[in-house]
Amino acid sequence: MRTGSAGRVGGCGARAEGRVEPLAVLRGLPAEPEVRAPRAAGAPERVRGVVRVAMVLTVAAHPPGQGYAVPCPGTSVRFARRRGPTRRVRAPWQGRGMTTSTRTRPGPGAAAPVTRAAVLRHRVRVQQLDRPAGSAAGPTDADVLAVGVQDTGPDGSLWALAVRGVPVRAGAFPEELALAWTLRGAPHLYRRADLPSVQRALRPFSDDDAARRVLDASRPWRAAGLRPLDAWARVAAAQRALVREPVVKGELSTLLTAELGEPYTRWCRPCGATHLYEQSFRLPALHAGLELVPGTSPPVLRPVPGWPPEQVGQVERADDEPDGEHDVVRLLLHLLGPMTPKQAAELLDAPLADVRRRWPSDAVEVEVDGRRSGALPADAAALQVHEDVADEPLVRLLGPYDLYLQGRDRDLLVPDAARRKALWPVLGRPGAVLVDGEVVGTWRPRTRGRRLGLELDPWVPWDAATTAGVEREHARLAAFRGLSAG
């Protein structure tokens, strides 16, 4: 096992004292604060007026003043081990299978208080990360497909579906799903039947939004007197006219450059050629009725079968036009909420003013550990319900671009700055080890022949149940890839 991007601490066999980065040592995960609430009928007298909410803590017998040994890079140690026995401790007030409602009634104008732990549990649940392997009804049975599942990295979108219980295997894209360049110009997976609705929902919110999404491409457009929305429509129409059968991206780029010319093109020094700006090439493609052929590199585009002709190049929208079930702002607020309009705008690369105009009118305000954010009413209610901790930890190996890691409140998900830097480096992101909603380490795949190994970087000491969970997910990932774990 090797240390992460922050480097090795203390040299070979060094003792880690205090805070260690990235193999930081904590004595346990922080417990949730007490939540004041009226005593429920039948509650024990000793907890009257207080509903105690506890997290599972890792307790290790450890001599005072001593740290944990940090293994040398290249050693065969698979997991960081503690010195001494460990056990999962359940507080005496925690029952089995009990759900306790602690709904707070804020005064007028006040935001309902919500704990960080409740937010993380809620995101696990609404993103269906708590579903057992293979439990989904079919390849389209995943709520995250409504907003799109990013297909970046070696395991990409299919592994993101697999960890949510969808029965899929690496490289085998079901016909019911389709891949397209959408949010931030990245490839995302959707239900094929939803693509026309997705296209309508992903039209730019305004000319300013159309300009912002394509970055530098908008400057020459505006200098030439072109509205950004008109430029999007022109590129989409040209793409549709040129793509009648599957075509490699580079070939289409050459054809578009000849078709459009300035102000759509630029000289690209790295390529040594003139072509369209990258985002102005990618983002109009779905509006042209084009999808990506999965598993192709360089990318291959092809027409979406049965694409409505009236939707080709149709990127204009009315300010008050609803986006229905694929309303991307509403979906993000549900799947990654609570969040602020600013966080949603950052995730969408959209102007804040446009996101505020499209903010759900029924959104309510909650306060997450002192910070005010928005939430949908049903989600705000669910955040006030505290569930008992399961007997076994819920462990998942999340890919680097999993939706759970895409929120812009990274300091909420990973409070420690050094660990945020390790999880979200500029280049070469690792995956995240998730335990009961908490990121407790990172992982990277290491393949040798037909065997898949993992390079693990635990951020906290893992107890036996967590270690066993990681080993199960390791075997699951290997089977997903058609390999053996080891």
C-alpha cells in the first residue's frame, strides 16, 4: 500500500503523530450532536427531552502517545491495521430497526437545522447507493440516469450504475441506455427513451448561459455580432447535416471547419490545425440529435435513431418554460441537496442569475451545520428523520467521477483540506472508499494480467467490518471487469 498524492509521511516505518496527511489517524469518526425534541410516547425516562443520534465509532486499544505505523511504498500490506482489538460500539439508546422522528419546528423565517451526517445519509439513500448488488429491476432502473451518469475513467458510468444495484458489466452498454456529451461537455449516460426530453431540459437558460458554457468560443461569436444561442443552433444544424452514419470526431471536426469557418474556428497550437473550439463542438451535438458510440476512443458520433426533426438545432426556450422530470436544477437539488443556487451554478457552469431564476419555487431553506441551503420539501422532511445504524457498515468503492463526489460543497463531504486535495487533485483523481456516507479513504486499481489489485489509502483506521466490506467490494469490482481479485 502506498500513500496518496500528498506524499509519504515520516519515512519508512515512521510513527504518525497528530494529524497525518494523507494517511491521517483519527481515533474515530465524529458523533452527531444531540438533537433536542419532545419525548415520544413510550420513550425511556432517562432520555426524556433528548433524542440521541450516534454514529458507529471505531474503538481501538492503543497505547497513549503512540501513532500508527505508516508502511513503506511498495510493501505488500493491503490495509492499514491497528495495534490491538477493535469493535463496533453501539450506544445503549440505539435500538434495532428503529426510526426516530425528530422534526424541528422552526419559528417564522427560520431554517430547519440539519446535521452534516443526516445530509450524507440522505444522499446515499436518494442516490440509491444503499441497494444490494444486482437488485435493480433492469439497466434503466436507477434514479441518477435522469440527471445523467458521467462516463469518465476506466470504469465510468457502468460502475456507477453497478454500485447502485444495476446488473451491468464493464464495457457492455445496454441498448436501453445512450451516451451523449452534456453537462460541462463531459459524456453522460441516460435512458435512451429520455434523450429528446433531456435535450429540451439541457438547452441553455439564456444567451449568457450559452456563452458561458462554451468558454472562449463566445468571444469571436459576439465580436462578429452573433448571438451565442444562434451560434449553437448553427453548429447543431451543421453537425446533423454532416453526420449520416457513424463518424470519428476528428473527421467530423475537419468537415465542420470547412463548413463553418470563422468565427466558429480557431488556430490550435497543440494540434497544429484550425478547428472549432472544443466545447462549441461538443455541447451542440445532442441538440443535433447525435449520440456517442460507447467505448470508442477517439470518440465516434452517430445519429440518434428516430430523433425528432423539429428538435434539430432548437436551443431557444422561454424563461418560464418548465423542463419536466429532467429539470436539471431540480434534479441536482434532490440528488445532491441541500445546496445553494451558487453551488448548482458552479456544477452546471451556468450563470448564477439564470440558476436563481430557475430555482424551484417550492424549495425550502434548511441550515446545515450553520450554513443555509435550499432543499425540496420532501427532502427537507426526510432530513429530519434519523435512522438507526445498521449492524454492518455500508461500504462502496466509488469511481472518481461518481455523482456522490460531484457536489460543490466539498468541504461538507470532506472537511479536512489536505484530504480534499488528495481526493480531488488537478490530474489523476482516485476513487473514494465510502462507509456509511463518509469518505474514509481512496483507492486506485492496479491490474496485473487477469488479476485486479487495489492501492488503498485509508484516512482512518478501518475496523474488521469495514475491511471486510472493502474486500467484498474489491471482489465485486473485479467481477464487474471480468477479472479475479488479488
